[in-house]
Amino acid sequence: MNLSVLTDDKHFFPNCNAAVTINAKAYKKYPAIRDVLTPITTKLTTDVMRTLNAEVDVADREPRDVAKSWLKQEGFIT
């Protein structure tokens, strides 16, 4: 199709850095969840999200499979 990737020089598209939202009641009951999620959200940068999104949108992979593969690759799950 002879397409080109354009640079977002106007910064129209926002960064995709992950942000965790936790119900206050759940957080109060399980405060250690912060220690579990912080390393994941730290590694889930905009560039990583773009790559993972491309796996879903371009390579037509299932989001669950992409996420699971990345979590394994990064050592968060086995």
C-alpha cells in the first residue's frame, strides 16, 4: 500500500503510559497490590504500548495473548 509513518510533530496523540486505578476499598484491604503493580506500570512505557498495540491492530493478535506474552517476557508471570 506504500504507506509512511508520520511524525506527530504537533503532539496530537497523547502518551499511552499506563495508570492504575484501584477501588479504595480494595486498596485498603490489599495494600500490597501497589508493590505488585508498580513494576509493571513502570515498564509499560509509551513505546512499549505502541508495540503491543501494533501486535493487536496490525498483526491481528488477541489482546489477551499479547499482554500475556509481554508479562512473561518481562518476568512478571511464568
